[in-house]
Amino acid sequence: MKKPTASSSYFLRGGNVDRLVRERCRSGKHLSMEDALHLFGKLTAAKHPKPEVSTYNILFTSITRKNNPPTTSSSSNFFPTIFSLLDKLNRSGTSPDTVTYGIFIDFCGRYNNVDLAFAVFACMLRRGWSPNIIILNSLLRGLCVKKSYSAAAQLLDKMPQLGFVPNVVSYNTVIKGHCESGNTDLAIDVLRKMDTEPDVFTYSTVINARCRQGNMSSASELFEEMVSMGIQPNVVTYNSTIRGHLVLGRWKEASRIFKDMVDRGLAPDAVMFNTLMDYLCKQGKTVEAHKLLNLMVERGEKPTKITYTVLLHGYCLEGRFEKVDELLSSMSREGLRHDICSYTVMIDGYCKSQKVDQAMDVFKKMRQEGVQPDTITYSILLDGLCKIGKVEEVEDLFRQMVTQGLSPDIIAYTTLIDGLCKEGMVGKGYKLLDVMIQRGLEPDVVTYNTLMDGYCLIQETSKAFKVFDLMLSRGHKPSTVTYNI
């Protein structure tokens, strides 16, 4: 039998392997599955003394936190690989403890495998280990990830029977779940029944839900209640409230809340500035929005791509392309590369100003920079070219879109059909309708109206009625526009 070398004997000592694993896991470096399995092998082989279960727990935490489960069927062995380690740990003579089981339960819950989480929970109970509040909260979170909100609420209600008083994390998890499912009333019921003090997350969650529903009176009441309880709103709370008022067009109220936030000593973040700027730009007040950019920089908040894209859109809508050039230069100085959003916004602005040649220049530059246009980008260009009667270019661009592997949507098809009809090529437009249907893309009433209008313009009303009959046979109801063609 081969004797172990001095080197291998060193690594077989439990204390040395223990330190190696702890240092490796806490280094902050990415731990691949291969590395993790290698370290696990060293742990199980180590003797005198055997590594503590806490070391295994550190390794398991590192594996489950840093390795996202693959979504492809080819990697379906990910969960079995992880759980084989738990089995090997048992067989190595080291018993998993409550923390070990908690790590695996949390892992399953976070990645939408709550059934497996409950199976681990049952195994834990069978082996005589008692759960703790952290494990029960992991199960609550897992149920909410699976969108089993009613089951999560039932578990919350049963926690006292299991000997546990729900903590603020327990309540917040269920409240967030109810809000995500649109049941804000149920979320508020849970808030009212809490046996522990709510926190800023509790209130921010229900306030955000009310704001998204447009129920600003309820959101304001909750906000005031929160403050009266001595719970200070944070930036997230203010962001939700301000956005809620802006959606309803209440700029004065949003401005008042913004001032209140600053007066309380809270620093607005990029999200808040972007929200305010976006509203102003959509109201045609891009100059005021730009002032907010200056304020943002003065306060030390770094503008993001979204910040610049919002302003680009505003200036494009106003046709102030000299300002667009200034912003592009600023982006370059900040080291921000243009993405599909900023390019598409510029293309849209040029097209709406009937500067389609400039839009095409941006489109070419976009592709040269390696940014691939999407269906929306192509649809905007198709519409712009159609409006100036460049049907041949429209057809070329449409073909290019398909060649790039993009599937034209209803808007793209309808835009091309509209361009063909306006040039009297209604027959071509009808063939395109057939192509749509053959590809499984159902035309909408706008598509049919476009074709009917095209046939009427060339005085072929019988064919227009055939399109009308086809529309009815495919289950579409005529619109007011249909009857006015």
C-alpha cells in the first residue's frame, strides 16, 4: 500500500483543511461547482480531527449563494448534485445540524423548488432537529416565490401552533406576497394583525402597492401613519409616492413630497431624479428636466444611462437636436456607452421630425458599434420611411430585419402593409397579410382596416368587403374606423 506523502498528510489533517475551506469561501472570489466539489472531497477525507459541521455549512452557503441553478434542461442535474453532498455528509459520519438544513431549505425556496424545501424540512424533523424562525421564514419566502400566497398566509397563521412567534421578516414576506398578487387589502389586513412592530420595509411595500393601484389617498394615509409611529420613510418610500402622484399628473404634490424628503436629510437617488425628469420631458418641459440633471450632479449623484436617455427622448420630441449632440458628448465624457434604448430614442425622434436620413445614419452607427437593433427599432424606421413614401427602402429594411433573425411583429407588418397600400400596391399588402397568418401572427383590426382602406382608395370595394369578411371570420370586431372607411 502506498504511504501518504508529507504533503498529502498535511492536507489530510482536519484543522488545515478546515482553514483552507473557510479562507477560500470567505475570500469573495467566485467558487465554481468544480471547486466546491473538490473542497468537499478534501473535507470528507480529512482526519484527526474531523472537520466541524460549521465548516461544511460555510461551504454549502458558498455553493448555494454563488451558483445559480441553470434553467436549461441539459443542466437538470444541478439540484441532485447539490443534494448528493448532503447525503455524502451523512455517510461521512458528520451529522447535518439545523443550520445545514436551513441552508438547503433556503436554497430550494429562493429558486422556486419549494416542494423540495418542504421535503428537506420533513427530513430534518424526522432526524430529530427542531426548526427555527429563520427556516420557517425561508419556507414562507419559498411559497411566495412559487406564488403560493394563500399557502404562505396559512403557514404564517400556524407558526404560533408550531411554537414560534412570527417576526417582522415573517410578516413582511407575506405582505410582499399579497402585494405582488394584487391583494393589497389582504396585505393591509396582515399589517393590522401584526404582533410585532412593523418597519420601513413593511410600510414601503404596502404604500408602493397602493401607489401602483392609483389609490393615492390610501397611500398618503399609510405614509402619515408610518411617520406618526416614528418610522422614518426611506428613499424607496418616497420614490413610490412621487411616482404614484406623477402617474396621475400631480406635479405639485410630487414636488412637495420631493422637498419634504430633502428637508428630512434624505438624498434623492438616480431613480428619483430619472422619474421626475421623465415626467417633465413627457410634458414638454425638457429644459426644466435638464436643470434637474444639473442639480443631480451638484448633489454628487452620478447620472445613469437612463438619465441621459430620458433627456435625449425629451429633446428629440422637441426637435432640439443640437441639445441631443451635447448630451451625446456628455455621455462619452462620463464613459457611458450608448445602448439600444438611447439609439432607438434618437431614431424615433429623428423619424417623428421627418429627418429619416439622420435616423438611418444613427441606425448605421448603432450597428457599427455592435449594438443590435430590435423589433421596436426596425418598426420605428419602417414607419418613418413609409411616411415619406420610401416603400422600396421599407421592403429592403423589412427583409434585413428577417435576415437578422428577428420576427416582425404586428406593428412591423401593418406598417409595411400601410406603406404598400399608400403606393397603390394593395395586392402586395394582401400577400403580406397571408404571410402573417401562415407564420402564426394574428393580424389585428388595424391591419384589416389598413387593407380595406387601401382597396377603397383604388376603388376595388369588392376586395375590401372580402377583407372585411375575413376579419369577421377570424373573430375580430369592426371598429369605428372600419365603418368610416
